[in-house]
Amino acid sequence: MPGPAATLMIEEELQKMIKKNGKVGYKFEKSQGLLPQGEHSVFGNFPPDYMPHPLRHKLAMSKKSRSLPRIGSAPSLGSPGSKMSMVSSMSSSDGFKKSGFSWNPHLPPDSPPRAGAVIKRPVASTQFRIFYDRGDLPIAVMHGSVGGKIAWKVDVKSLDYAHYLPIFFDGLREKEDPYRFLAVTGAYDLMENGGSKLLPVVPQLIIPVKTALNTRDPEIVCTMLKILQKLVLSGDMIGEALVPYYRQILPIFNLFKNHNLNIGDAIDYSQRKRLNLGQLIDETLEIFELNGGEDAFINIKYMIPVYESCIKA
């Protein structure tokens, strides 16, 4: 069975074959300004005066797409000149004003736009990409079976976890290979071989975890949920060490808790991939409660009021 990183790669290629509209994958998200563009070549960016015309046109289009307001409150989403305001200002042939993100005849005119709480946020460039491109990480891709493996240049157990583990956690926001593959597989390898080194590093992992969850990208959130489950189960007292940081981690859990796959009485053949966001959140919260000590449930309940304990009284 392929690992977590290989599962992401296979699922992305499968979605490209199914949808066939060019709106799947990191290239499309780059054109929408949701992912960092990267450099023009291995030698850096072209000077503006010597930039090839196709690349210049592509860069101008990407800047135009990034200029569209994609996040924020309702007023910013409907600000003058934005894509959303253009949609809301469209009028039908009979002069009736069409309001909101997409016109709905059942909504009253001048209805407010959607809040955009679950819209994907742009993913900033990660420290993992910078360190890997610079050659500071002792890893390389070992090409072999489906998805490949990581070739560590040193013994994993001898690494300084306080330095390397936060870098790999920061790389979990990547959606472009080989960065995504190396970050996900490397994080799992570090947690499997960490032992007692993991617990002191937990406070340094909160900012990368919170940043990844705040992207509100379902793929990144699913990856981070699996990583959190593995982290809590990788050593003693790690679950209890995470309890003081629930206020930074759990708000996104509360936002996506009900995002389950609704297919009626059909069969979900992708259960083995574990990409159902709502189900993953339930599993993660149960693991938090079981391994977080006596204060775990009350803190989870404070942040997610609809959560019910999985421990029998």
C-alpha cells in the first residue's frame, strides 16, 4: 500500500484524468495565485528587460489573478473592482439586480455576499523549499517503487530535532513535488524515529501547524490532521503537551467538522485514502481526548461545542 505522500500524488493524477478541465493540480493553483510561483530558472529570475515575452505575459497574468481579493471579510470580498463585485453588479435583461457570489432568484436583491470562511487562502513560500533548494537538508529522493522513498544522508536518530522537525512541518503546506513528497515522508520518518526527542519540540511545531491549517485547503488540512495523529501516538505525554495549544489548532477543526462526503447509499471506494475531512477531524479529536489527559475533553468542548466525548463514563 502506498504511503501518505504517494497517496497524494496518485490522487492528484487520478483527479486530472477524471475532470479533464485543467483546473486540477498545482499549476492551475499557481495561475490563480494560491501557490508561490517559484523562480524562473535554476539560476534565478530573469531581469525584467531580458525576460522572454511568453514568460512576461504569464507573469503579468499571475499578478492579475493574485490581485483579486480572495480572503477576508464580506466587505473585502465585494469591494469595488473585485471579481465578486462584478458578479454582484450583473443585471438581467429585465433590469433585476443579481446579488451575491452567483445570482440566485430565490435570494432577495441586495443580499450580502458569502463570508468566505472556507475559501482557500494563498499558500506562502515555505522555509522547507528554501532549505531544500539551498542543499541544507540531508535528504534526496530514492526512486523505486510507487511514490519513491527518501534517502537520508545521515542517521535519522542523530539529527537535531529542534532544528529539522519544524522545517519539515513547515513544508507540509507544499503542494508541488518533490517538496510535498519530501516534507510529508520526511516528517513521518522523523516521528517514527524520534522517541523521546519529540516531546521537547512540540511548542516549536505549533506555528507551522497553525499556518498549514489556516490555509483552509482541504488537501493540506487532511495532511496535517494525519500528521497530528501520528505525532500524538509517537510518544508519551505528547497529547498532554498539545492541550495548552488547542486554541490555536482547533478553530479550523470547528470550521470543517461537518464537511463529510454525502453520497447517500452509494459506496465510497476511496476510504482507504483517508481524504474525508469531517471523518479525519472526528478521528483526530478522539485521539486528542484519549491521549490528552483529564483536561483534554473540557478544552476540546470549549473550542468545539458540538463535540461529544468518546470515553464511556
